[in-house]
Amino acid sequence: MFRIDGAVLLFTAVAAIVAGILFGIAPAWQLSRLDRFDALKEGGRSGSAGLRRQRLRAGLVIGEVALALVLLVGAGLFLRSLASLQDVNPGFQPNGIITASVALPAAQFTDAAKRVIFYRTVLERLASLPGVTTVAAGVPVPFSGRGGSASFGIEGRPSPPGDPGPHGDIGYVSPSYFATLKIPFRSGRAFTEQDQQNAEPIVIIDETLAREYWPNENAIGKHIRRGSRAPWSTIVGIVGHAKQSDLAGDVVKGKYYFPLFQQPIPFATFVVRSQSDPARLGTAIRDTVLAADPTLAVSNVKTLSDLVGNSLAPKRFVVTLLGIFAGLALLMAVLGLYGVISYSVTQRTQEIGIRMALGAQRREVLNLVIVQGMQLAGIGLAIGLIASMSFSRVLKNQLFQVSAFDPLTFTVTAGGADRRSVARQFIFRRCVQREWIQWKRFVTNSDTRCS
């Protein structure tokens, strides 16, 4: 969630005031140093502005074109990175799932048996809702913003003093959790309804944890425990790794799951998969929980697709922001280039008229003007490409499966700018055509004076 920051607002206001003062004083200061006699001689000879002012205008246009290209390259790199992220397999199937969280008060659910009864009751009623295919309960649900990690011990592998030992994310899930999220099994079995408090302690790990701590052996049948006083839990299954919070990373740390009915913690998230739009089940889930216990509140009723999509919101914001700034910079470059060429054409009316009187064709006059604009745009593109290469290095750590010097992005953005030069050519042609009547009048008047 974004809010207005006082420091940022103050900086923006000061920057705007300083920019206004600077660009207002600069022309006045330049005019105060102008030699009026030389300026009148220069203007009388050519009808054009001073050479220094022409270079300043051209430099500003080149800078605008270069800045526009830098921003376009940045937006293009982030856009490709975002597209790559959207194609990443999170390790589960979020489509068609809605989630809802509950917390069980300790004063009301005094023992584990009451919590198990509540979870079973709600799951059975949710499973009977129309359109529901599978239901489960677990914590934490991927991309919910919740979760935790903890060290654990491996039987037969004592940790040295001061070493926290093996580490991984931890979860508590009901028997149908993996089937509901469609997390694939690699080996072993899933939890069952018989895995209760009085049964043998068991645990399921994911393939990342198995590769890290049992790289050359089968982890099924091994024993781990969380805490030195806890009983050893037997590994009965290995599942695929499910990303928990970040599509770009989150693949280093493995996860281990305990049965929710064997270790019923006082909070959980219900996961409901539906054949239709899952968002429509929000009210039904609330009613089901309230029917089981009217004193409980249901929170975070969201579809799993939205949770995954929200994790990309910051990157989408950056792409949108860069795109807006790139568009504005490109518009300013086009307007600046048009202004420089338009002013140059106006100042060179007499020169162009003389060229026409001496036999210059319309196409030659147009090319004369267009080449000037293309030179400015070409220099701006060259500088922009060099600056973009430096700028892309800064973005290297923010990109996903996209090189900071991605040839496709640089080609498309530079090519897009080149295609926009066609539009500029059209503008230049209209600019020249606007002065065409003046040129013809000048030529006519010149012929009359000569005769």
C-alpha cells in the first residue's frame, strides 16, 4: 500500500521551484551577457539565432532523446522480467482455490482434541458445498505473508556446539492439503485420517530439503525432530517444492510438514478448491465457520491466485512507473525536436527561398530539413544506448531470467525509437509544408524585383 510521504513531497516541491528558477534565470542571464551589436549583425546577416543558442537547443533535444531511450530500456527489461516471472511454476496450482483463516482462542479451545474436532467439522461441511472438489486446512498457505522456519535434528547426526543444525520452513497441514493444492508427490505417502495424536509421529518433507540433507540416500524412513525433547518423527513422504513468497527465488530453503490432526495448532487457513469461480465461496465459507462456532471471526478471505499475483505488485508498479516516465520523456523529445526544427525552418526561410530560386527541388529541401532532425535523433540514440548499458547494470539484481544487456530489449526499444522517427519525419514534412507558401511568396517577390 502506498501513501504520500512528507519528505518526498517536500523534495518534489523544492525540486520544482529550483527548476523553475534555474530555467527562468538562465535565459535572462544569457541575454544580459549578449553583445547587442554583434547580435544585430548576426541577425541581419542570417536571420538566425546565435550559434551557442543553437547548440544549446540541439544539446537539450539530444539529452531528451537519450533519456527517453534509457527509460524505455529500463521499462523493457522489467517488462521481460515480469513476463518471465508469470511463467514460473510455483510448485502448486493456485487457480480455482480460495483461502480463509481462523484463530482459535485458547480460553475456548483448551485442549488439542477440541481443535481437531473443530477442524474436522468445518472441513466436512465445506466439502459438502456445491461446486467444491477438495478442501484442506494448513498453515502457512503459500504467498499468504505468514510462515516461519525452525531448526530440526536428524537422528544419528548430532550438531556441534553452537551449530543451530539443519534448518527449514515448517508447516502443519491436513491429509488432503497436497491434493487440494496439487503439490506433486515424489515418493512415499500422504497424511491420512489415522495420523492422529495417539499415532506414531510422522512428517513429510519437500524435495529441496531431501536434496540438501539426504543428497545420496533415500530420506524415506529417516527420523527428524523439532527440539531436543520432542519425539522423533518418521519421514513418510517427499513432495515437490512449493514456493512460499517469491516467484523469483525462494528455492534454497526446504520445508517439512507435520500432520495438523497430530499437532493441532490453534490457527489455520482453510483451502477450498472449486470447479467454478472460487471468489463466490467467500460468504459460504464464513457461514460454515460461524455455524461451527458463532464466536469465531474469519479473516483473509482471498483467492490463491490473487495472493500469488499480489507478490508481483511491486514489480508491476515499477514497470508502470518506468513506462509512464519513458512515455513522457519520449513526448518531450518529440516536441523538443519538432520545436528545434520548426524554429530552424522559420529562421532559414530566406535561405531556402534562395535555394528554390536557384533550382532546388522540393524533395531536396525536405531532405535538408529532415537530415538535421535525424542527426539530432541519431546522436541521442547513440548516447542513450551507452547510458542504457550503464543503467542496466544497476538493475541486474532486480531482473529475473533476463540479462542486463538483453539484445532483444535493446533492439526493440532502439528500433521502436527509430520507428518513431518516421512520425517525426512526418512532423518535419508538415513543418516544411507550413512554410511552403512563404517560400513561394519569397521566390515570387524575388523574381519581381529582379525583373
